[in-house]
Amino acid sequence: MTLNGGGFRERVTGGLKKISKLRIKTSQASLLTFTVVILILFIAFVVRILPMNWEIQANQGRLGLAEFDAFYEYEIANHMVSNGLLSPYYPTQWVFTQLWYPGGVNVASLSLPSVPMTGALLYDLISALGVNIDFMTFCSILPAILGTLSVLIIYFIGKDIGGKAVGMLAALFLALDAAFIERSNLGWFETEASIFAFLLFFLMFPRAIEEERPVSSTVKYSLACGFSMAYFIMGWGAAYYLVDMTVLYVFVLLLLRRSTRRLFLAYSLTFGSGLLIAINAPYINVTYLTTFAAIPVVLVFLLLCLNELVGNLKSARERLGFATVVLGGIVVGFAALLASGRFQSLAGKFITVLDPFLRGANALVESVAEHRITAWGSIYYDVGIMILFFLVGTFFISRNLNNRNLFLLVFSLTAVYFAASMVRLLFLLAPAFGLVSAVGIAGILRPFMVLLREPPKITKKKLGLVHVGKEFSGIAVFLMFLILMTNIAFSPQAGGVPPVYRQVYAPLSLTAASLPVVPSQPIMEWYDALNWMRYNLKSTTVVVSWWDYGYWLTMLGNVTTLNDNLTINSTQIENVGFIFMSNETQALKMLATYHADYILTFVTVGETSATTSSGTSTTVGTFVGYGDEGKWTWMARISGEAQQRLLGEKYDCYWTNENAFGYYNSTTGSWIWNNAGTNSTIYKLMTWGLDRWCQVGGSGVTPSQTSVEPTYFKEEYFAGETLTPSDAAAYGNIVPLVCLYKIDWNAYYASLGK
């Protein structure tokens, strides 16, 4: 084939002329909507990346990660980037030996792949395009991008429900929701980043069951729903909620006699494809289908089949008889399967979401702050007066229960229950709250907006004609604007400081040393301790700490740890709790089984004034409560649950909770340690750290607790001990002490005559 140069140029020139004559037809309203949505997305992204100011300073130009779990997800993603996308799973499963020593962690069977695989895949893509960026920085920014994507998706959901106004309001509320920002902001490279897949499912499933659409459209939306469901199942354990909430919605449609063949097709394709994809992940696998969460999926599918079959029968008698026989068979069949023990129960923390009162029986679950029951005051603090609009929106939705509104109603009511059950799930409530509140506000404003669009009216009265102006409607709209702006910008329920402000203008947890303060500069003590370990210890060196800090120690300090936030081995966590709560001799006996080299504790110290017995005033160094000095009670409770086991293993464990180590003095508001308490390992490690700071950085400040120098634990590196009170002013007058002790095995074995 040959090209005539002149003819080719003429065709190109003619094509360009035609394109230049095209005019994109758009209305002012569409242009305004587009502008507003873009502005909301811009706001959503900007507020999520504002903490980078601290991160750049602390990480020498790089961005860090948030909390603890993000470092585990990052390590998996980094392994995928270095060794291939499927490397943790194929050809051999990756066992990470630096975690949960000595057994290690089988990453393939103990991790959800969606988020790390997304990070690795996108990073490979932008690298192929020539973008040069540090991988941790990329993983830090990615959650903010996915959070902004969630805001865009909820706009389309709101648009489907109540038009563009509802969509824009819902997007704005989600963009500025503090609970949602907290888990979709800079550095939150964790399982919650997969929430966008949940919202995609919510957008597409109602479309899939619409009768007005062609069957091909139903098939496409259903398969897309299945992919979104699979991604969410492989991304976050809370996918149990998406699965069973959808099942509940379909069951309600059956009760309301709204079941159609379109619903049957969409349900079958969605759950069939979604579960088929999800069970291929090693962590999920085929046993997911035998959990109690999956039973309702099968039951409702059978009911849909029964509904289709009964609908084809002619007489009412035939229908009743057939339905009775089939339902009886279903009940008998599932009863037999339950009796055989083939169904697996839900994991501990998931079952406690359904029944939060079970949580008190499991000290390990209860010890995690985000697993606590949500106080209603926390919800009000987060959303303020929006609660009223949520109630109004629920009313409007209930008055018009079409299939889409019914889905939103089921979502919102169940989300309220689970958010009240667990603090962490306030994040899941945010999209439902934004949508329903947007419906409420739009419903309130709708009649006023109609009046604003209509021409002026003249009404008759006794004394003549009266002009009815639009100013009353304008005032109503303006008042609504003031209410919303007051709630968002001033938040009276939060003392005038919006919760969103606290979220976006605070550093990430490591840069804040896990303190609930907004410092004027990055807190570097944890960075200093982790860097010291990375450059002075080996990767095989075993460092024992409470489980909170395990990921930091392994991923950033490059040492081997016994436990972390994965909490896969409750026995080992009980043992670590025992190490801290027992006396030194018993602690060393347990530490010897783990070949431990170092032990670490983290305490927070502050200054206060006190009066001596002679009446003079003195400055006292005291524990603040944000470190292990506030967590040791959980060490006592968790290890106390293993009392019988430990006694059977010839360890001295004579406690069930913290009361064996002292008592709380309500008059002074302090804990009074007894002999068992002052002889415990944790007491010695904490008070010796306090004493060292009082001598060094505190320049003679009197410690509030009588310190006891450990016998077998020698100071190796104390980050923060040189901080002066003036230095601590930048940290909210709190001194963070990361105290690393080396275990003196020679002295211990010498005491045993070995």
C-alpha cells in the first residue's frame, strides 16, 4: 500500500477542518455541575495529603506511612515489585521469618492481596511510563487518590438516587468526613483503601436489576459487581458486611414480592463470579464458602430459584405444596450440614461486631482501641447537626421505597448498627451518612427551589392584591447554607475546631510517636531508635516488645520480632504479656525459649508540680499514659487469661488481671503498685527509663515513681533521654522515651550456676 503525499495531506487537513467546526453542546447547568464536582474532588485530595509537611521533614524528602498495618501491606507490595506480582503466592509461598519468630508468617495464607497488588501494579505502570518516584512515597499517596476516587463514585450514586444535587452534596460530605479522611488520607496504605470497590458495587448493583435496561446491560453490570465484590473480599475483612448486606436487601425484595427474573440473573452472576474470583486468593480459599457469613448467600439463591419455579406453576394448591416441600428440604439439609460441623464460625473480632457484648470476654480484641464500642458522643462529634438531616433523609427515603432507595435504606440502617458496635466502622458509616443526609437536605430545599424558579404570583386578600416574592425561598436556602457551613467550618459540637481540621493538620502516627498531639515539628525519637537498630543490629536479632510496635521494629528497624498487629498467635501474645508482667527470673526463663537479644518498652513522660512533706514545691517527672505505662494493664489481662496454661508449663503466673499488681487510688488518681508490681519486669523497665530521663534530660527532676534498676536488662539505647523540658514544648510538653535494653544472658546463667 502506497500513500500519495498530497492526497494524504488533503485528507488530514480536511479532517482537522471538520473537527474544528464541531461544537460541544453543553448547558450552563452541566458546566456548573462539572465545575463543582471537580472542585469537590480537588478539596478531597488536598485535605488528604496535607500531613505531607511533617512527613517530608521527618523522612528527608520522602513520605511515610500511617499507623502500623500499613507497613505490613507495604512490605508485601515491595516484595511484589522486586520479585513479581505473584511472588508471595507462586511458585512457592513466601514465609517472612522476621515476623512472629520462630515460626514466621506465611504471607500468602495470612494476607489479603488487593491493596498491595494494586500498589505494586500501579507502581510498575507509572515506572514503565518513566515516572521516577520512591515506592514508599507512592504507597503513601495512593490512599489519598483512592479516597478521592471514592468521593467521585459517591457522586454518581447520589445522582442515581436523587439527581445531581444529591450527588454533589453526598460527595462534599464524604470528602470532608473526619472518620473517612482518617482512613483514606496520606499514608493509610491499609485494607480500608479498598472501600472504593464497595462503593462501585453500590453504584452498579441497583443498575443491574433495573427492568428498563437491556439484558446485555444487566450482564455487564452484574459481572462488574462480581469483580468489585471479589476485589473487596480480597481487600478487607469487612467484606462480610457487603456480602450479607446485599443478601439481606435481596431477601427484603423477595418479602416485598419484587423478585424478578432480572434480579435472579443479576444475583446469580454477581455472587457466582465474585465468589469464584475471591476464593482463588490463598487467604480466602474455598473455605470462605463454608463460613456462616456465606450461608445466607446460598439460602437466598435457593429462595430465588424456588420463587422462579413456583411462578411457573398454575394453581395455588400446586404452588403451596411445592414451596412447602422445597422449603422443608432446605431446612433439613442445612440442619444436617450444621450438625455435621461443616460450616466454620466467624473469627473472634467479626462475631463481636454482631454482638459487641462478647468483646469483653476477649481481652486481646478489647485491648485494640479501634475495636471498642462506639459512644454516641463520638458519632455526634464526627457529624454534628448532620444527624438531623440523616433522620430527615431516612424519612424521605422511606416514603419512596423504590428498589434503589430500599438498597440505600438497608445500607444506612445496618451501617448505623455496626458503626455503633465498633469505632473502626465509623469509616463504613460515612458513605451511607453522606448519601442519606444529602437526600434529607435536598428534600427540604426542593419546594423552595421550585418557588425560586417559578414566576411571581399574585394572591387576593380583603384589602387588595399582594405580591408573593421569592425572598422567602431565598432566605430558606441561605439559612440551610449557613447551617451546613457552620457545621463544616466551625463544628460547635467539637468546641469550634472541626474534626476534619484535626485530621488533616496532624502528622502520621510514626512522625507523632503515636501521641495524640499536633506537634510544632516532627517527633523524631521513634525514627532515631529504629535507625539505630537498623544500622547497629542484625536482621536476625530478636527484639521483644508489646505487639503494637512489631511492624515498626521489623520493617523500619530491620530486626526480628515476636508479635505485631497481625495477632495470628494469641498464645505468643500471652507469652509476651507474661514476660513483661512476671519478675525478671521468670521473664528470662521465657525469653530463653525465643533466643531473645533485646527487650524494648515505650513510655511517655511529662512534668508536673508537687508539694513535698516540708511544704516546698518541686517539679516531678511522671508518666503521661500514652505508652506502655497505659498499656501494661492489657499485658496483665491477656497473660492472665493463660494462667492455667502457664502454671502447667512451670511458670509462676499468679494473676488474672492488673489487680494482682496494685490498686487504683481514686483520691489521688494514680496507680499504687504493690510488691508484685514493683518486682515486675515492666515496672523496672518503665521506671528506669523515667529515672534516666530525670537525671539526663530533666536535669534533676524528681521521678514520681521509685525506680528499680533491672538486674538482667542493661540500657543499650534510650531515644529521648536527652530531651529537655524546653525541647518537649514542641511535642506538647510530652517526652517520648523509646527504651531499648540488652539482655545480659551471662549474668542470668551465672545466677543459675551455669
